[in-house]
Amino acid sequence: MRSLQFENIQHAWIWLLVVIAGGWLLVGTYRGIFQRSERKLTWWLMGLRGAALLALVLALAKPTWTRHTELVDPGRLAVVLDNSISMSLADAGGRPRYALAVDAVDRLRSGLREAGDPQVEVDVFDIHGAPMEDGPPVEPKAERTDFVRAISQATARLRSKPVVGVALVSDGMDNTGRQDVLALADSPIPVYAIGFHEDPEAARLDLAVQGIQAPARVILHNDIKVAVQLEKTAGPAIEATVAIKRGREEIATQQVAFDPGASSQIANVTFAPAEAGSFVYTASVSTSAGERLLANNARHFPLEVEAEPIRVFYIEGFLRHEYKFVKNRLEDDPDVSLVSVVRRAKPESTGPGAVGGLITAERLEDIDLVILGDMEAGYLADSEYESLVAWVDDGHALLVLGGYHSYGPQGFRTTPLAPLLPVVFRDNEPFQSEDPFVLELTETGRRHPVFEISGDRVKDAAMWSASPRLLGASLVQRAKQGADVLAVNPNFVGEEGPAPVVAVQRYGAGHVMALAIDTTWRWSRLTRVLRQSDTLFARFWSQTVRWLCGREGEEDRPLIAVSTDRPDYEVGRPVTIRVERQPQPDSEAAAGDVAVELINEAGESIPVGARASSMEPDVFTSTYYPTAGGRYEVAAALTASGQTIANQTTEFLVHGSDLELADTRTNRSLLQAVANATGGLYADVGESAALADKIERRERRTPLVQRTEFWNSPLLFLVFLVAITTEWVIRRRNHLV
């Protein structure tokens, strides 16, 4: 609809009066000129002046031409065309699935066009959800099929459009391993799936590794069990071999037997890792019977192999809360192997050394840390004390817990252990304080790794000051000269200040700690009652054990450490490699050169240049872009004076086309399930045109007003200017004043 409006005319009668008055004045003026000159030219001049004034009046009235229309935005159908490598395979008729899929999209587009109004436009996207603006590629080359991502990305790109649905054209083989494909049911947009008939050739013999269950973290030299889920699609009864490999090295094998026809089973393969590090292992199945497809016969799985566990021997003289909680914590620590002994008989039933045999030189050979609980001196024999002293002097660790007996008059003060401990026992009462107190860290304790929680010393000190109160402590005379006091009991002041409750020192090549408290269990129990985490208790005991055994010291770290930012990648995605050189003051390793190389699955070596920055001179980084899938090994070496002084390896996976070709069947049932779950429909690839009549047809109409303003039109200004100028020039030349 069109209309002409004068937007400045609010009261038409005023404008009419102005025009009449102006016209009357104009006629009167030129009538006087005519009477004086008696020339007819006067009336032509009046016409020119009137035309100029009329153009001015029109401009002031602001004439506007208004046109009311509708903007029609047709419905959009997002077509996700599977261009993954598996679509390059031929169907039962011999044509590539991809060619059939492209034809199906063309038929669907033609069917929508012929169905009449309202029109539906088709936008085509690839299996990654990216628009195919230049049309489908000639060959399908995508190395992964992810339905959820493709549909989500495609609909997100059309979120400002009236989307009527999504058409998914695929063989149905989603290989992401995700379990939430049917989560698309939450989408308000229906999915119309176009798929393929099941391939009858898929019934031939095929073995596949369907899944792997393995621990993510294990201890070096410990047996682990890997459960390999196997599937056989068809064929006669066969024998097969399941193998676990690291790189090209075969670690363990197991024979399995399959019954005739389709069957599945789980093979449990046991092996013991022989090297610590971060590795990627491979589980594979093979048979001499011959298969139609070998690409799905193997799967990779990561495994973190930790070094030998910290071997702890805990001897307790009495069954008490501290023993129960500490024992449970150390048993839960994956890096600790605990052996504990607690006396259950009455102490008076045994004489000195009557227990016997708990501590021997032979047993101590397999121990890293001995923890002695609350006991009288006679609980262990003199020979056991002597063995323990020699063992600590040789580079091992001893921890003595607080208790009424161990720090009392009948405790360790009279044994050969007294010179080892970092504290001096009291000679007279009181030997025990019963007053509750909150542990207070010394300046040394705030810096010590035993009490580190968050890495922020101020924050950690605040957390320890807010810890649950301990129910008393064993009292000592003082700390020995050269010992480090880490924490004190502020409620009891001795001859040198607050009573030490945590003190450490070196004895020979070993570490010794005196822990004059026996109620650290309250850090766990009270927080759990309040439904809070017992972080203080867990971190304290795990870090105490590690520090005493030297597992946290900088000097025990490897000279170099190599890692990647992720365990797995896709082809073409950047792999960030990081090599950290351990600072070694006064050592040639401090200026050693770092070299990094990659070894692909074919055994080919790929040099990688790693550089350090001036901000972090001991951190070397590099970026690599893999061009093919498979398992890659990263080997880093530290050299000095032409000699290799340290090396370390790690591994990562690149998901390549093997994922796409791992299973060449079509999955019609998955596409049908997706369509049913979203309120859409399913059609075979040859019947795609039939969906055109079943897809909802709607459009979005938006009112649109088009305004054309004439008040500032150059034409009006030109009329005014030409008319007024011409009239003035003619009048002057003819002396008509």
C-alpha cells in the first residue's frame, strides 16, 4: 500500500490561509506592475515567482511518499552432509556412499522447490558443522564423524533464521565414542535422517576391539589387569591372539577362542610395566583365519606408570584412634605400600624383647620409612634398635609418634634411638600436656613442604591456624641444636619457648622426625562430621611420608621432564611439547643442550626444534602439526660436552582415518533413533525426495515501511532557484520594478 503525506502539515486551514494570503499579495503586487507598464510579460513573471514560492511551500510542508510492504524470510532446512572418509566406501550397488548422498541432497532440494509456497531454502553443512558455501567437495576426507557437534554447529549458524529442521545425510557411523548422541532429543528442531540399507557384505568374518578397561595409574613392576572387550561378527569357530604392546614391543599375549557365528567376550590380559613414565599402550586382536577389515583390530589406551611405591613399616604399641586414622590414610595413598603391626596383647604379658623379630636387617632392606607409635622401650629388643639405627644412618627415614609411653619415663629415652631424635626428652614431670591447643607453625614450618596446602604461605598458615584443636601433646625439654622445629604447642612454654611438637633433623644420610602429638586424627574426623574435606589431614600425612623418604626433594627430580599439553589430538591440530630442564647449580647439566625428536608409528624419526625463552631459560617448548594418525613417541635428551647425561620419553595419540575405517558397516538404526527422538522422519538415500512433502513449511513475515522524503529533494530546490532567478533577471532587463 502506498500513500503521500505532508508531515509538517498539522493544521491544514492555517496552511490554506497562508497560501491564499500569499497568492492575494502576489497577484496584487504584479497587478500594480501591469498597470504601470501595461505589458503582458508581467503575468509571466508572476507565474515564475509563484512557481518558486510554491516549491518553497512544498519543501516546508515536508512531503513524504510512504510504502507499506512485508519482508518475507523463507524457512531454512540445514542439511548436514557426511563428508567423512567412511562415506568414500561403496554401497552394495558399487557406487560410493558419498555420491549417493550428494544426489540425495539434490533431490531433496528439488522436491522442496517443486512443493510450492511457502518456500524452504536449503543450507548445506559438512560433518564438522561448517557451511559448504562452494558446494560439496569432490571427495570425502573428514577423519571423524560427530553428529552432535555437526548438528549443533549447523543450527547455531542459522539461529537468526526460521529453521524448519535438520536433514542428516550419513552412513550413521558416529565414531566419537560418546554416549550422548540421543541427547539431541532435547533440541526443539526435528532431525530428518537419510541413510543407507545395511550392507550384506558386513556379515563376513571380522574381529574388533570394542573397548578397553584398564587402570589409569599403576605402580612400577606391579601386575595390572587389562580387560579387552572383543567382538566377532560372523564366520566359523576360530582361535585368536590378544596382545598388549607398547610401541612395537609386545608386552603380553593371550589366546582366546570364538564360537561359530557372532559372539563377544572379554579377554583379561595381565602384565607388569617395567619402566616408569607416561605411555600409550595398544591392545590388539589377530587371527590367521583372514578378515574383511583389520583397521578395527586395535585400540590405544594411556597408562601412567609410577615409580616404586614408598614402603612404610608402621609399628604401634596400642590400638588407638591415631593408629586407625593414619593407617587408613596411608593405605589410601596410591604411592605408599604399607605394612602395619599393632600389639593387641597387654603390655605386661611380654617382657623386653619378647615380641622379637619385628625389625631385622633383612626386613629393613625392603623398607623406606619406619613409623614407631606409642610404646614402652621394652617393646623392641636391643638388637632391633641397633638394626634400626644403622638403617637410618644408611639413608632411610624414621618417624616417632607422640604418646604417653613413647615420650614418657619408660619410653625411648633409654634406648639407642635417643641420639637419633631431634628433641631432648624431659627429665621430670610433666611428660604430657592435656590442654587442647591449635598447632602453630614456626617460620621454618611455613616454608616446609610438610605443611604446604595451596602453595600460598599466608593462606596455608591461616588454614593451619583454623584447624581443629589437638587434645594435648607429649612434652620434651627442647629441640636439639641443628634440628628444625616446624610446629609448636603455644599453650606450654618451656625453657626455650613454646614446646616443640614437630621437629626434624638429619642423622647420617637419613631423615628423622619427632611428632610429639597423637591426635592428628581430629583433623579428619571433625571435618568429616561437618561434611567437609579432610584436606589438612590427608596432605599432612602424605607429604610427611614423601619428604622423609626424599620423594619431594629437588635433588631427586629427573634432570629433564618431557610432556605434551594433551594425551590425544586430531590430525592437523597443534601438539605443544614441553621439556623442562631441572636446575643443577654448579653442574654441567645446568648448561646442557636439549634435543627433541618424534618417532611415528612407522618408526621414522622427525626432528623437532625446541627453544627456551629469556623468562624461562630452563623450559623448552615446540609445536608440531601431525599429518597422519597413529601413536607418536616424544624423545627428549640432555647433552653436555658431547655426552648424553639424561633422557626421557612420553607418548601421544593422533586420531586419524583409522577411526573412520575401523567399522565399514552402516548404522541405519542409529539414524532412525535420532529421527524418532527429535520428532523427525527417516528415509533411505534413494527416497530423499519423499521427505520434501513431510517437512514443515513456514516462513517469517516482518512488516516493512519504506519512506521517501521529498522536502529536501534537489528537484524542489532546483525549481525554486531557477524560477526565482529567471523572474528576477527578466524583470531587471525589462525595467519592470
